[in-house]
Amino acid sequence: MRILIVTQKIDINDSVLGFFHRWVAEFSKHFELVTVICLQKGQFDLPSNVKVLSLGKEKKASRFWYFFNFYKYILQERKHYDLVFVHMNQEYIFLGWKIWKFLGKKILLWRNHKKGNIFTRLAVAMSDQVFCTSVGSFTAQFKKTKLMPVGIDSNFFSMMPEIRKIPRSILFLGRISPVKHLDVLIQSLEILHSRGENFQAYIYGRPTPADSGYFKKIKDEAEELEKIGKLFFRDEVANTKTPVIYNEHEIFVNLTDSGSFDKTIIEAMLCGTLVLVSNWSLKDILEPQFFFKHNDPVDLAEKLIFMLALSQTDKKKLSENLRLRAQKHSLEKLVGELKPAMELLLFRDDI
């Protein structure tokens, strides 16, 4: 099979989307030819059977050139792909649907987000198959949707015995935005401090320009914790450097709403880091002790106090169990399930 992948960005160093570079590399092992159309490209190192075509954002091209390049690429490469795999951005389906249908190309949509609208429904209707990882995803409700593993490279995200974890350390890693509810974590850390708990919390991430006001508010609220050396803010890091960061910390906190399936949770688990989440979409993976009440800083503080107090032996046992559970969401398993689904779609007209 030959596949066209349409995605937002190909850049191995990107802090948010760098993971997709490994997805493309894994796809290249299973497909004769992989063609990627991305809005923006940065640094990449992919096998010879992968072609990366950019719409031109890195060159600050205008929207006119985005559209021009998109239609040019899907037509000039038409003999080099049988399937179209649209990753997250449903808008590309609206743009390419008529051409792809005329050319007889099967259309697959990967979308894993809690929220959706009439346009999402329309994109699903235009697609031959839809994939997501969470039962809480908006797209999970449709008959043509199949649940898939998250797709984390378990060889890259793994335990590093040579790295010593910072004692009683708490980690947040991700985009700094109101949807990440970082303010709830700050309130929980203040509760821990008021109760005399010893800890070191590290926040890795950067806000978008639109969220700079939220970040300033967070920094102001956390000023006292920073001054006494219990909280440290760090800039965003390339996805390739995050395994080391996970391995350095004992507890990873994720405050994402239920419905999505934040890949950082699985990354942390594979690296042997304990996790605390409020996302009940993970109820089939995690036991109740790893959950806290959504947007409840007091409950989060109680769970943090419990985990910080565990013996090193107990922490090790729990982390090993989490790592085994996370293996079910490896990149190899994802592609291993995606490929047969694609083959059925391509070679059986009645699917």
C-alpha cells in the first residue's frame, strides 16, 4: 500500500508535534511509499520511501499559496498514494474530498478531541473510516469509528536506570493554557506547602501569545513557591528530550479534561513515572488511586501527599505496573492495528 498523510507539522524538535515524526518513520516500515503534506516543516530525518511536502508556513507563505500548494500536491502525487490519512485537522477533508473521491482514494480521519461540531460531523460523513483513542472523543460516537492505541514509541520512551529521580518531585509538562488547568496544580502545591510537605515541583512549557495573560496570572500566584525553592518554571523542550525529564521525576500530574487522551500520560508511564490524572477516559488503564477529582485542588493535594509518602519499594512496584499497562499503547501496536484496518478498507468494496 501507498499512503498520503496530511498533518500540521513535521519537525522532530517540536515540543508538541515532534512525536509525529516517529509515527511517519513507523509508517514507512509498513508501506511501500509514504507521502506527507504538512502545513509546516522543520528538521526531519526519515527513510528514503518518505517524501515530505510543505504548504509553506515555514517560509511565511500566504494563504493563497497554502491552497495552491495543497491542490498541486494532491494532484501531482495522485499516482503515488492509494489512501489518505488526515491527522487531526478535519479542514483538509473539506478541501480535498471531491478530488480524492473522483480519484477513488479512500479517506481516513484521525481525530481525538472531546469537542466537535457540525463540521466535525460533516468530516466524519466524508471519511471512509475514522480513528480515535478515547471513548470520550467526539468522534467515538460514530459507527465508522475505531478505537486505537495512543501510539507512543516504547523504545524511545523507556526507563533510564542511570538517571536518579529527584526525591519527592512533581512534574507538569505541556502547553501552558487554560485548558490544561495549571492553576489547579498551583493551588494544590500551595496546600502541600501549608501542610508542611517537602517537595519540588517543576513546570515545563510555554504559552501561546494568546495565553500569555494566563501564564502571567499563574506566575503571580506561584511567586511565593518560587521564592522558597519549591516550584521551578522551565521553558518548553523538544519532544526528543522529554524521556530524560520524565525519568528525573517521581510523579507526573496531568489535569486535562475527560474526553481526550493526552499522550504525555503514556509517555510518563513508559518512563517509570507515577501519574495522577483527572481524565476518566483512562479508567480502563489506570486504577482509582491514580485519579483525582477534576478541578479539585484539595483532592489533588491529598493524592499527592499519599504518593509522596510511599516508600521507594512501593513507588517502584507501582511504576513497573504502570509501564506494563502503557505498553498496550505503543506505536508498534498502533500501526499493527491501523494497517489491517486500512487493508480491509482498500481491498474490500463492501467495508
